[in-house]
Amino acid sequence: MNIFIASGSPRKNGNTQQLTDIVHKELTKLGHHIQEIWLHDKKIEPCIACRKCQRDWTSYGCFIKDDMQEIVNQVMESDIIVLATPIYAWYCTPPMKAMIDRFVYGLNKFYGDEIGPSLWKGKTLALITTCGYRPEKGADLFEEGMKRYAKHCNLNYSDMLCARHLGYNVEFMDKEKEDSARNFAHYLHSLQL
């Protein structure tokens, strides 16, 4: 399978990336082709809801000239989309939010004078998150938002890997988190779309 991973952490060696690296390596070992991008290295402007993208039902069609077309091309080549983000104030980081806002308009032709298709219908969406609260109190709102997002976009929501960081003076990674990340990779592998 082709798997696209968008990493939304501002820290390249941070907690979220530690989990994502394990998932990435395990999926590679299992024979999957992975494309991973670092969103903080990309220029992603916010959506302005101009709806110019709604004029052409065959392509992404956004007029903003930034790195989103490259990202969209990678998403369209993928079977599974993995969004990896730390949770800040109960949601994803700003570049990831900008990206998913641009996806929802450009890849769903639902907002013009007539209802058109979802260009990415049927793809699978999965999440990797880290947070300071218990997952059910820290990442739950983001997961619920992404479940609704997936349903709206005609995507298949898969699951979320979430790990809690107990504090700045505590080592994040441990055997339990490593095992959870490997198990998550095997779960994604088992989907075999």
C-alpha cells in the first residue's frame, strides 16, 4: 500500500515524531511505500473559502500558489493518510489545520452551485497524536472532529494512536509506547485495502 504521513509537530525530535518514526519504520519493514512530509517545512496558506476550487470537478483547483498542490498529489497517490500531530489546546497544530481546511474544499466539490464529487473518496484516514492529558480528555475532541471530517469527505476513518506525555521532566518514550506504535503499524498493515 501507499501511505502518506503528514507530520504536524514543530519539533523534529519531539514526542509525536518519536511515535511516527516507529510506525514509519515498521510499515516500511512490512513492505509499504511511505511518503512523509514535515508540515512546518512547507508553505501552507489558510483557506479563504473563495470557492474557486469548486469550478473544476476533476482537479484540486486551488488558486493559492504554495506547497499544497505537491501535498495533494501525494495524498491522491496514497491509500492511507496518516495525520501525526501533537495536541495543542485540544486540536492539531496550525499547519495541519491549514492543510485539512484546504483539503476539505479543494478535494470535495460540495460547495459550488451544484454538489459534485469527493475526489479522494474511499481513502483511509488514521491519526497519530500525543498529548499531556489522558487521551480520553486530551485527544478526544480532535479524534471526534476527524471522524466527522472523514464522514463528510467520504473517507474511511480507521483509528488513532495516542500517547500521553507525563511532563517535561519525564522521558516520553518507553517500551509500552514503542509496542503500541508497532502494533498500530501492524493494524494499518492489516487493512490491506
